[in-house]
Amino acid sequence: MGTAVTLVKDSVPATRAARSAATARTGRPGRRRENLAGYLFMSPWIAGFLLLTAGPMVASLYFAFTDYNLFTTPKWVGFDNFTKMFDDPRWQKSVEVTAKYVVIGTPLKLLLALGVALLLAQSRRGQAFYRAAFYAPSLIGASVSVGFVWRSLFSDDAVVDRTQSFLGFHVGGWVGNADWVLYCLVALTVWQFGAPMVIFLAGLKQVPKELYEAAEMDGAGPFRKFWNITLPMISPVLFFNVLLETIHSFQIFGSAYVVSNTYCGPADATLVYTCYLYQQGFKNSQMGFASAMAWMLLLAVALVTAVLFWSQKKWVHYEEGAR
């Protein structure tokens, strides 16, 4: 009897192994068909990525080291485009204008988005309407038509000019004033605060109400509750918005191009980086120089992104195990 039991026990692993091998043999064709179907559905995205993203990136990296004007064969010049770039005063001006736009526009946009999100997080009548109304500018703000409307609003003797004159500020139209036209672009990007507002609102909804109740029992006021509870709890959302909006600010082009009437002025006051890149590549046919500028922009954005990720360790608070 003991011998029989031993034989049965010894045969169980062998039987399981045989069944696993049979299942693997019969399952391979089905798995291959599933993989093939998956790759077939992914093929439009893969083709688009290779032809419209990866391919042009590799080509632009090559053109960055060449003298190429779109009409002749590229000529290898090494790092000449980069050295020429750093010696170009207009390139330096574009870096200055872009940095100023990012430093001023991004914080103002996020502050307004957070402030409105705090108001909309409270239960009130017509809340859905207000959310949709505040989000709408983010959907239409990047369009060319809005750029034309914005230029009309800030032109000489337009609505903004008349309003500020009525209040005693005689500045004139912002569009034609080199000292104020950049702030016209800043106002346009701040007006499009709807997207980060929605993200902030989602983060605020996740803050436990018990924390506020406990803080009130300890005598905490609105400011202390915001500083000690709200900000730490939504810090991951804040980090995401800061990262996303900073990258978007570096990429500004359409609004600057339209508001300045395609010449990024006056006096290069709205000569943002991408606008100068466009001028060099498609107006001056200096595609090699423009490609070098594009890669410098990519490196700058990557550096800023790396600094933000490094800094998050000091001010972003994740739930344990969620990092």
C-alpha cells in the first residue's frame, strides 16, 4: 500500500509537467495570433511615430551639423551652427524673451488656476456651468482667431486702451508698445487657465475632509489649513501642473506670431525662441541653423525638467508607496 501511494505521489508532478507542456504547445499559436492582432492595431501609431516623429528628429539632428537651405545638398559643418548661435544677438534676445515669458506667465497662470479651483471646490448652485465657463478658454485660446481678437483688444484706441485711459493710465495700445506687448501674451496665456484648474480641482476633491475637521478643532484658520493641509496634499498635482505648464510655455509660438502680426515685434519684444526658429528655418531658409536651435531648445527643456524632478524631493509629498 505504501509503495502504491509513493508511486502515485511521484506520478503527480510528471502528469502536471506533461499537461503544462501540452498546454504550452497548443497555446503558442493562439498567443502568436493575439500578438499579431495587437501589432496590427498598433501599426498606424507605429507608422506615424516612425514617419512623423522619430524620422524627422533623426533628420533634424543630422541637419543641425550641416549647412542646409532646403534647396541644396546639406554640407557638413560640424558645430558651426552652434557657435554661430551663441554669437547671434537675436538668438540671445529670443532666449531672454522666452525666459521672461516663462518666469512671469507660468506662475500667474497656476496661481489663478489654483485660486479658481479652490472656489469651485465648494458646493454651490450652478457649479457645473462655472466649471465649463472657466474651462472654455483652454479649448479656444490657442486658435488663430483668438490671437486676432486679442491683438484687436490690445491695439491703440481699443477696449483695453480706453479702459486704462479712463482709469488714468495713459500707456496706449500694448501691441505697439515694446515695453508692454510681452505682457499682452502673458495675459493671453493666463486667460487659458482652465486645463490646470480642472487638474487642481480633481486633486482638491481627494483631500480627506477629516483633516480639515481636525484642524478646525485645533483652532486652525483658513490660511493654516491651506498651508498645512491643502498644499501638502495636492503637491503631486501641483508638481504635475508646474512641469506641464513650464514645458508648454517654452513652446509658445502661435499667439506670439499672430499678436505681433507675424514679425515678432516691435523691436523683437515678442521674439520668443520658436518664433526666431521659424524665421531662420522657413523665412531665411537656414534649416541647419534652425535644427540646431530646435535641439538646443530640447536640451533646455530637458534640463529644466530634470531640475524640477530633482527639486520635488523637497516639496512634493506622496503617499507611502505611491512614488
